[in-house]
Amino acid sequence: MNNGYIGRILRINLKNGTIRKEPLNDANASQYVGARGLGTKYFCDECDPACDPLGPGNNLVIMTGPLTGTAAPSSGRYNAVAKSPLTGTIGAANSGGHFGPELKFAGYDGIIFEDISEKPVYLYINDDEVELRDASHLWGRDVFDTTEALYEECGSNFRVACISAAGENGVLFAGIMNDKHRAAGRGGMGAVMGSKKLKAIAVKGTGSVKVARPEAFFNEIVEARDSLRAHPVTGAGLSAYGTMILVNIVNGVGGLPVNNGSEGSLFPNADEISGETLTARHLIRNKGCFGCPIGCGRLTEIKAGAFKSKGEGPEYEAGWSFGADCGIDDLGAVCNANFLCNQYGIDPITMGATVACAMELYKIGAITEEDVGFPLHFGDAAAMVRATEMTCKGEGFGKIMGLGSYRMAEKYGHPELSMSVKKQEMPAYDGRAIQGIGLEYATSNRGGCHVRGYMISPEVLGIPQAMDPLTTENKPAMLKVFQDLTALCDASGICLFTTFGIGLKEIAGMYREAVGSDESDEEILLKGERIWNLEKRFNIAAGVEKDTLPPRLLRETLPSGPAKGRVNELYTMLAEYYAARGWTKDGIPTDNKLEELGIK
Amino acid sequence: MTIRFFAYYRDPEYTGRKEMTMAAPHTVRDLGDALCSQFGSPFAEEFFNSGRTAPGDRIIIMINGRRVEFLDGLDTLLRESDVVQLFPVVAGG
Ligand code: SF4
């Protein structure tokens, strides 16, 4: 097709081994764009919200967007969509690298995996040749090893997405790793893949993606790329320091949670785990995803000492979760734990935050050395790395940590010590010091998450304009726009980081010319709102708990820093947020709203 | 007072420093003048906007963790005990 889409998807039934090539549902593509949006639409139309996330009724949908694999900047993205075993919400995890574009070059917008295979398999795609192949010899192997083995078996020019033993063994926050280091990380999409006995997807394609109005598309791209180049963040900052550059500034506003948030959010040694330090001491070189002019990824190495290791990352969130959140200022240990997460394909945000929660349980005596196998004090770098490795490998206490902090803390009688929303751990910003991000955590459709509506942009970074992190005014309306725009961006197939330098005008412009639409910017943004409401409707049908925050954020005041004495004012913001969304006061999309958005 | 520099403001061509102390100037504007004259270009192009009415587009100026935009802007009064943090506009996530 000549409209950004390939026009075809693969439907794989893992139980009976059937492979079907079917036309893309054009009407749904036009309504839900692609990737996160279209993947969710396919999922919701075919799966029961009450399904067991690790059972046969939970489809796993891999979906690209209309801009994926085009010349649009940072267009290497795809989404994995399924019901999340961690949260019970819709799970949609986004990843970059080169896998998504390659799937389109092979001739498919997406893949729907149904049911469960009897024995381990991987999906082989070489343009039109599609096969389910035996993966018994790969079962149990880690991400790097599996990827290498598949390069050898299929060809080094294949792109591989896979899981490790963590996904196979049901670590509830196992992700899907592609191109070795890129992760569809959050919400346990790797555990869903493992439950299906699907070890990997290896793909190679020789086609290309055609757009509807090539000349106008080209002009939009030039404009978007110029804007990205001209912006200090997307033009220079992100590539120079990576995302870890945030450590000092978030700590600067007193918003970097320390020791599971139990000791406020000012970390005295933040500079030791900062982007500045990582760049000065450990950076080998930058790495970027498909077609990305930003190139925020980094190849890093710890050259000596107990944590000698080499790999990609860490990103800011992992820098915090293994660092300040565990009271650790040893960047070598932080990198080492993060590398383990890549090697074993698990979400480093949930991993680090779960270790931090275990450290607090240990501190109050709810768990002991006998439970863990060794002392687990805040600040003990070696213990943190060991706990991470045990979880990756499913050993001892690692089996309990593999359930995430909520289930672990609940088991030991202290669910309130899990810093999670809807059982997914909140990332690296304290909602007591930065009010709007607290509202985002509470309302995110996949549980504690920052990248559904990144309020840190206005509240800390001043992009597109500065908002005071300590106040609640105008945050609900702003968050709604951010969430809708993010859904649109994710669905289009480009990286969310572009939105530091470009906005609705550019994204809608590229989308319009790629798909050949004449819709206005506002009509295109409405697709983001449609996606958001569809996700929310699924969550309500699945019986997901109400939007709230851990009691610590609502009741325990911050002990120091610029936000001293504050809690998150969630209930001041929530009613206004629901009103801005046109939902009931209990946060339920009304029939009118769903009808207005054309959600059936 | 203490002044801390971050990201590329630490590079030799900007300030070459992570941290410095000085006697507190009267206001943030006075602090900007002192730093711009001490470090010269390119740092001097960062601190103020073109009309010297607000911080420049590429800098975040915080006093004790609060952006000056939410205090009294460049007229914010400074005290000896203050910690000033200067960040170029950065992002991540
Ligand atoms: S900005 Fe970073 S994560 Fe996004 S596409 Fe570019 S390299 Fe990948």
C-alpha cells in the first residue's frame, strides 16, 4: 500500500501452528493509527478483559505504526500489547532499535500471537517465508546468547526480538528485548511471550515503506528534523549525556526518591550516579535507533573492580532505581545491575524499585537474612547486584522478587511499602515534589508510569513552558493533552523523545502526508484521546483498581528540600482531571464520551 | 554562597567548574553579571535573555531548588546560605 502501512498482518495460532496472512483492518488503522493504538484495538476486539494474562486467551500483539520504518525521524518503534500479568491492565510496551522497521520491510504491519504452543518455538520471517521453528535448543538461554544463536541460524542480517529464562519462568516484569539491548520493557510483555512458549521472532525484509504524498512528506520530515536539530535538548543535550543527565536536575528540585522514598527525595551523592559522571568515566560511544538523529543510547563499560562489566545504558530510570532508590552511589554497581536486566530481559525500573522495597522490608524486620539469604541493607551495592541477579535467574528469594514489589510486600504484610500504582512501580520522580507527575502515575492506563504523560517536561525541564512543580493549578488539563499527544506519538511509530523538540504540528503533519489524510491537527490529536479512552474502558472491564497513589505519597510529608512538608495533592487534581476527560466523577468514561469518540 | 554547574556548563570552554563559592551578590541579576564577566563567552551568552528581563532560553537557574521564574525572577534577592544551581536545558526520561 502507499500510505505508510504495509496493509497486511500475520496471525499465528501457536496451539495449532497455523500461520495466516490477513489484510490490515483499514478502518481501525484510520481510527487508532497504529502501534500502541491499533495494537490495543485488535487486542480489545479479540480478547476477554477477564482473561488470565498468562493463559491461552491473552493474545500478544506486536504492532508498528504508519511512520515506523519511514524517513520520519526516530521511526524505529513498535509496541507489544497484551493484558499485563503485573498490573492486570492493558499492557502496551514500546521499543526502538531496528526490529519494528524490519518487520515492515518484510511485508507486515504487525503480528498477532494467539494461544499457547506445546513446545518452545520461534517465529522465522524472511519476507514471504514465515515459519514456526523449534526453539527447544534456545529455551533457558539469555537474551544475548539467544540473539547470537539466531544470527547464526538465520543470518546475521536478521533482526531478533526475544526473551530469556526470566520471561519463560514468569518473572512478572520480564520484557521483550530486541536488537539485544532495546526493550519493550514494562508490564511483563516478556512473561506473556514466555507463557506462550514463544522464545523469539527473527525477521528480515527486503521491501520498503511507501507513503501517500512523498513530496509533501519529505517537506514535513525536513521541517521536523530541522526543529530537532535546532532544539538544545534533541539537537545536542540528549546525545551528549543520555537520559542520565536528569539525575542532578531532578535531585535539584528535591524529587529523586531515596531509599524507597522513605527518606525523602534529596540524594546527597546524586552527582556520583549522574549523566555527567557516566559520560566522564564510563562512556564508550553513543548508540541510536533506526533513523534517529538524537542517538540517546550509550555503550558503557566498567573497566575494573567488583562490578567490571560492559553493555548498554543505564537510562535515567535505572540509574535511579538501582542508585538513589536503594541508597547506592556506586555507578559501577548501578551499571552492572542494569546490564543484567538487559541480558535477562527484565524491566530495570520495577527491578530496582523491588530491591529498594525489599531493603525497606529488611530494615523494619519484615524480612530477615534467613528469607533473603544475605543481609540486604540500604546502600549495600553488592547486595543490590546479587538480589538483581537472583531475580534474573529465578533463584531463592529472587523468585519472590520476580513477582514485583507489591506482591512481595503484601506477602510480608506491608503492601503499603510497595511504591507502585496498580502494582507497577513508579519511576524516578517523587510525586510529592512534582505534583503533576503524581497525577500521571495515578491515572496512567498501565499503572505507575512516567511515559504516558511526561509532566516532568513542563514541571522540571520547562518544556514547552515552565510550570511550578509544587502547585496543582492547570496540571489536570495539561496532563490530559500530554497523555493524548503521547498516545498519538506512540501509535504513529516515532519515539516519544522527539516531543522535546517537536509537537502536534509536526507529528500530525508527518502522519497526514504519510497516510494521505486531510484531517486537521485537532482531528488527529483526537485519535490519541480515542486510544486513551479505549485503554481505560478495557481496564474498567478488567476490574482494575481505582486511580490512586501509595499512602506514602499521600500522607508522609517530605522531610527536606524545596518540597519539604509536602505530600501529593492527588484529590485536588483528580476531579478536575476526570472533568477534563469528560468522565464521571469516579473516573469512568461516559457512554456519551465513548460515542463521541466512535469507540464501539 | 555556593554555585553549582551542571552538564556542559562544567566544560572548560564554559566555566571549567563543578562548584564555586562567592560572597552573595544582591540579586540574581547581579550574580549573572558577576559570572558573565568572570567566565566570558560562551557562558556569557547563556545567562540572560536578550532584554535582560529573564533567564536566557537555554539556562535553568535554581535557588535552593526553585527556578527563579517561580521566585522574583532576576530580581530575586540572594543570601549567603543560598545554593544556586545552573543547568543548561536538558531532558531525558
Ligand atoms: S531518542 Fe533515543 S530511544 Fe528514541 S529513537 Fe533515538 S536513540 Fe532510540
